[in-house]
Amino acid sequence: MQTIDYYNHHAEAFAHSTFYVEMESLYQPFLALLPEYAHILDLGCGSGRDSLAFKNKGYRVDAIDYSEELVKTATELTGIQVKHQSFYGLDEVAVYDGIWACASLLHCERRRLTEVLERMLRALKSEGVIYMSFKYGDSDREKDGREFTDLNEVQAHELLAQFNQVSLVKEWVTEDKRPDRSEQWLNLLWKKQA
């Protein structure tokens, strides 16, 4: 729970530090795989930055976050009624064309990643798409009061191998775009087979 405490106490600073990050280059490969007016779930929406961007592009957007303070921030920013919910509690079935999990599953316990991905895949329509990003690495660690599950290509492939109805569309590494960061991110696009 300490990760949630961190976001509840630092919601405003977190929102400010991430809001102006250039995201279009990450949106494009994801949105290119979706139908027009697609229904997107922003899973762990944080400040609501990406939900707002998708809404402004004409998509139907649902958003959830487990930090009560970020839920308030994101609801205010987007005009979407963001749900206070954990990804462990996702229980929709065949609702979404795409699930956007940008820098959110990195707070999922490694031993529960498969379970959460099963929930995400169940919430996707046939041929739905998942985007997710993790800090690049292979460890479970704690930093500044938050717990992280890092991921590299080998671990990502091991995860993917547990699902027979999913294919890897794209996998790429990017540099953190915030001026004070030098971290790398592993980006993954998965597609649920028909």
C-alpha cells in the first residue's frame, strides 16, 4: 500500500511532472491498431493526461486509478468520471478495443502480473490491443517510497508465452522524456487473437 500512499501524498507534483511529457510517439502505434471511435480503458490513468488526449481525439474512454487523489485530479482534468479501482479488481468482459497501461503495471507485483494480464485480456474484445510500459530492467525494487516491477525483453517473452491467444505486435525501448530522467522504458503492444 505504500505505493498508493506515495501517489496520494504527491498527486499534484506527480501530475505536474508528467503532464507535459511528449506522448504522441507512443500513442501512434497503439491508436493505429484500433478502429475508429474505439473504446479505450486507461488502466492506472494517473493524472489523466492520456485519457484526455484520447478523449480529444474522439475515442470513448474509461479510466481507473487506485490513488484516490489521482482519481480526483484525473476526473477534474478530463471530465470523465474516473473510477477508484485497482487493476487487481478489473472484471469487465469483452468491453474494450484497447487497454492503455502506461507506466501502471510496473506497480503490479511480479507474481500477479499473469493474473492481471488475464483480467485485461478478458476485458478486451476479440482483436483488442494492449499497450503497456515498464521501466527497463529485471528486478523488483523500491525507490522513493514506491515499489517497482521492472521488465526486460526476456521476461516479457516469458509472460507472453503464458497466453496462447495473444501475439506480440511491437516491442521497443525508449528513453524517459522527462528532462531530469535518464531511465529507459520497455514498451509492449500485444494483440488478442480473434
